[in-house]
Amino acid sequence: MERALAAERHPAWQRSCPEMNDINFIRLGLLRCISVVDSSRHFLQTTKEIDGELLPHSTYFKSLKSSRRASMLEAIERQNYKIHCEQLTASGIRLPTIIF
């Protein structure tokens, strides 16, 4: 997140969201991807039962449609790719160059 913020002069996607901050949005997205539940509603119920984390359905589903969040994820993905390339290069593994 810090590298994504530093890579852009004035990121349009940087904003505070008290209901669900950006880091929590990313964490929940990753958990949703690796969870074994069948639907997002089931995921939210499971998250509430296991982690005691209550997130209103409307907040979660609205955030999935947010263009600001999509822009944030794209910026973070670019930095994540660069970090992985740096680590692989340091290990002697070369990857093809992808220009964003």
C-alpha cells in the first residue's frame, strides 16, 4: 500500500473510508478468494462467526462495485508485481517484462 501511494503523485483513490478501510477491504478480498464458501453472503456470515467481524452486507457489496477501490487495487497490483519481480531477480530468476 505504501509503495502504491508513493508511486503516484496524487492518487485519486486515496481516501479514508470509516466503514471499511482499504487495508481491510484488501484483506477481506484475499480471504474471500481463498475461502471455501459458495457465496459472498456465506463468506460474510462465516467471517462474522469465526472472526466476530460484523460487516454490513450493503457496505461490503457497494465496495465491490466502487471504481475508486478498483483503481486502488490496480495501483497495488502494479507495485505487488514490481516487488515480486525484484525478489525473483535477486534470486536469479528472470521474468518477461510487462509494461503497465
